[in-house]
Amino acid sequence: MTRKRDPRTPSARPTEVSSPDLGLLLEEIEKEPVPERLLELALTLQKRLAEKRRREESAGAPGNDPVITRVRQSP
């Protein structure tokens, strides 16, 4: 299933932007206030994604295959 792009929505592809324009845009973004709740949610998301990545990395490490571990533990 493919999603059709709404023609009214700007493309996510980068457009040509001069360095001064980009710098000005970044400065304006930095000036915008961030709601406290949004910041809390972003930090929580960052923490959980890091935990998930660590779990996936440890599960993928040699000797940590959960199926083999269960077989070894069964009587």
C-alpha cells in the first residue's frame, strides 16, 4: 500500500537554501519556546529508544539468542 502525497503539503526533500537563510531559520527555531510537556515527552522517548536499542543489541550478540537460552534452561 502506497500513500499518495498531498499536493498542498511541501515535499520533505531538501530544497536549495542559502547558508544565511538556513542560519536565520535555525536562529528563529531556537527562539521558539518549547512547552514543558513536549520536552518531557521527547526525553522519555529518547530514553526508551536507547533502552530498546540496547536490548536489541544484546539480544543479537553471540551467545544471547533467546531461543537457545530457553532450550538450555528447559528440563
